[in-house]
Amino acid sequence: MDRTLGAPGALDPLWVSLGASGLALGVIVLGGTPLGWLLARDRLPAGRLIEVGLLGPLLMPPLVIGLLLVFMVGPNTPIGQLLGHLGLSATNTFLAVVIAEVYEAAPYYVLGVQAAVAAVDRDLEVEAELLGDHPFRRWRRVTLPLAAPGLASALAITWARAIGAFGAVIIVAYHPFGLPLQIWTSLQETGLGSALPFALLLVVVALPLPVLAYLWSARARRRD
Amino acid sequence: MLVAEIEVARRTFPVLADLRVDPGQRLAVHGPSGAGKTTVLEAIAGVVPLRRGLVRLGPRVLSRTAPPRLQVPIPERRVGLLRQAAMLFPHLTVAENLGYSRRGPGGRPAGPDPGWLALLVERLGLQGLLEVRPAGLSGGQSQRVALARVLASDHQALLLDEPLTGQDPALRLELRLVLAELIARRPVPALLVTHDLDEAQAFGDRLAVMDRGRVLQLGPPAEVVRRPASRRVAELVGYSALIATDRCRFPGSGAPAPGWVAVHPDKVVMGAVPAAGPSLQGRVVSVHPSGALWSVWSQLESGERIRLRLPLPVAAGEPVTVTLVDPPLFDATGQLVPVPRWSEPDRARR
């Protein structure tokens, strides 16, 4: 293990995975929280359609998701060309890893937020309004605390899903290597012995957040 | 003054009301379940939209359907609504629930006004519960916390929907007094909705009787019960039977025009007392205790059965004559006859 992880550049996949997954998680939380809330409260005109769109990536094999991404953000697509004008590329770049992880993990978060918010009694939100809370304050003081255990679970699953993303990533971003790709290539090229240290590393960095979120969420539920 | 001229669409029937309540005045709204009482409160608070109408609180228009259309958002209406379910925030303690709506400068939560809150806690029996979360409260305690919370907030109108639901009967009686006392300290228009007539009468300066989305009668509580405007109002304020006038023995100059006399179980005396009202003859069918009184089912000579509550027991099978004390009289169409012939004129003659 020392020899494998001690080699020059051996930890690069770790930094790629942590960086890309952290960024993907940030993007997902920023965009997915309001989207999940709007879906839960039926505030979107095409809510059902969006739900179907979110279920797609959940139901499809990740490799198919990767292929779809090539058709959506590949260099010959309008989005790909726009990125090109900005000096960016969604193929075989760090950005491509982030996009693939977002696409693969976002549905877990959005649907998790939707379920967590839907479980908050709407009448409690009305009560907060009757007591003088405007929508943002109502969200902060009532909806968020009550949905927090569910949000924590959604966040944990999303993190695990993003950092472990493989199928879509291998299609759109074979390089730079994150940990899942490093495990795969080590396994292919040099066998189980050299893949295992990376697998262990992935478990070590992927697990703490889900475990903490689970423990906190279980404690919050017990308290209520 | 709170003005509510409202029409609200509902699946079964529209709810219409035209209510005016001055600051410091208390209006009780009484009616059966599903009559639309709660809808009236929710429309005033802005929780349900108006199909047509206007809600005004002092100079502020809160809702208006006529152009220019206006619907002030709930948080800005400053109308306190206590709903039937306590709706306490489960993640906050009782103390935090009570102080939820208090705001300091810039809209920041300022915590409850200590003097007023202490009074509410003491009068509503919430001592010892301040650090408890709602999951640890009984139904009655939750309702009292919710009542204290709405009273603790700085509202310009107070709407209470069955505020004493879930309380023990004895405590409920005491809380009526406490509620009246606490509300008297807040000179804002107050509406209370209840299906308990006693509660409505104890609370209200005026009483509105609602049924199927309409206010059938509005007036001083005693007067509404004494002179219900229609047979339906009579039923809703406790009259248990309607007897055709030709089956009663009327004092003085005899039976009035064909119509109906309403029988209230509590407004009867044994024997014929012509000065009090018409009398009925029948036979006791069954007797059982009802609180400190006796509930007596009596079958009239005409075959109808009526229920009476009498201070003394009578034996089943005995013939009985009772006088209906100052009962309301309805004409053949079911509308109140303004001045029954046996009451005021006879008394004036005496």
C-alpha cells in the first residue's frame, strides 16, 4: 500500500476526486435545494415533467448517462461550442468530471430535498406566516430545521454518489483521473493488489460525511 | 374596525359573510360543523382567497377583489389566527413558540414582552412547561400554548377558532373567564368561532349564527337565543322541537295564527303558568339524570315527543303539563313572528 500511494503523483486522483466532488456538491446544493423545495410545494408549472427528467438519470445505467452527456455538452454541441468560446471544454477536463458527477448525483439530492420538504406540514409554514414570517424567514426558521434530517440524508447520499461516480465520468472525462477511474485502470493494468489501496482511500474519504449525516439525522429525529 | 364583506368559493357551497367588529368588541360565530365558520376566519387572515369582497382592518385594506385587486400577504396583515389544530413548531420549546412572533428593531426576533408573557403563562397554567417541546404536551396543553402564542403576538385583530377545544370540561369553564379577561386587555377586534353555544354566549358581545355558508342571524347573544329569526336558527341555538300552535294551550285570547312554537329543553316549567307562555300536555316516557337536572322525554297528546330538562324528577308514565317560557313563535313559512301575543301584551296588562 505504501509503495502504491507513496509513488510520485499517486495522490493526484484523490485531489481530483475531492475537488470535483466538492464543487459538484456545491453546485448541486445551490441549485437543487430551491428546485427540490419548489417541486415539493408544487410551485413549478412543469413540475411533473422535471420530476420525470430527474428520474431519468436514476433509472438509466451511468454509462448511458455519459453518452447522453456527450450529446449534450460534447465539443460539437451548442453548449460545447459556447464553452469553447470561453476557453473551456466539457470533455476530458476537470470541468467534465464535475459536470458528469453533477449529472449523476443531482437527482438523488433534488428528490431527497423534495421528499424532506414535502414531509414538513404546510400548515406549520402558514402558521409561521400568520406569526409574521416572510417566505425566506419562514424557510429559515421552520422549513429548514424541520427538513434538516432529510436534507442531511440527501446530502450524504449525493456526496457518496458524486465521489464514487464512474460510469458517466469514464465516458466524458477519462482524464484527469479521479479515484474511481484510478481504481479501474489499476485493476486493469496491474491487478487487484494495486487497486485496493485506492479503493481503501476512496472509502476513507467518502464515508465520513454520510456517517456523520446519518448520526446527526438519527439524533435529530430522536429529539423530535 | 374590522370589516369583512366576503364570498369564498367552496366545493359544497359558497361562504358569504358581512361582519363588522369594532376594536375591543367581541363577536362570536356559532354554527354546526361545516357551516363555513373557519372559512370566514381564514379568509380574513388571508389563508384562503376571496371570490368576491373586501376585508378591511381600520384604514388598511387587506383584501379587495374589485379593481384595483389587492391581497396583502399573510405576514403583513397583522391578523392573529388561532386554528383548531394547535400548530406548535415541534422543533421549538414552549417558550420559543410563545416568543416566535415578537420582533425588535429591523424585524429581528426580540423575545416576548416579559410582563405580558408572564401573565399569559400564569393565567393559562403553563408554568413548568416553558422548556418542554410540543411532543411532550397533552392536547389541552398544546391548545393553551397556541392560545398564549397568538395572544402574545402583536396583532391588530384576533381570530380564534375553537380556542378551548380539547380542554377538560371544568378547566374549559374557567378558561372562558380567563380568555375574556386576557382579550379585554387587547383592544382589538376579536372573533371567536365555536360550535359550543355556551362558549359563544360567554365570549361574544354579539353572536352570529351561521349555517351552510350564510350568517342567518346576528345580534346580542341573549336576544338571538330568545328570538331566533327562523326555525333553523332556533334549532342551532338549542331549541329541540317545533310544535304546531294548534297543539298548544295558549293563554289570554287563544291560539295565534297557524304556525310553530319552539321548545327549548331548558325554558320550561312544570304546570300551566299562563303568564309565562303556552302550555303542553303529555305523558312522561322516560327520565334520566342530566347533570344536576333531569332529562325527561315526554310524549304529547298529539303524539310528538319532546325533551325537557326539569329540576325535579317525574315518574315515567305520569301525565305532565309543562309551560314553555316565553318561546319564540314562527309563522307557517318558518319566520319569526315579531311579538308573540302571550308575552309582552299579557305582561303589560298585568
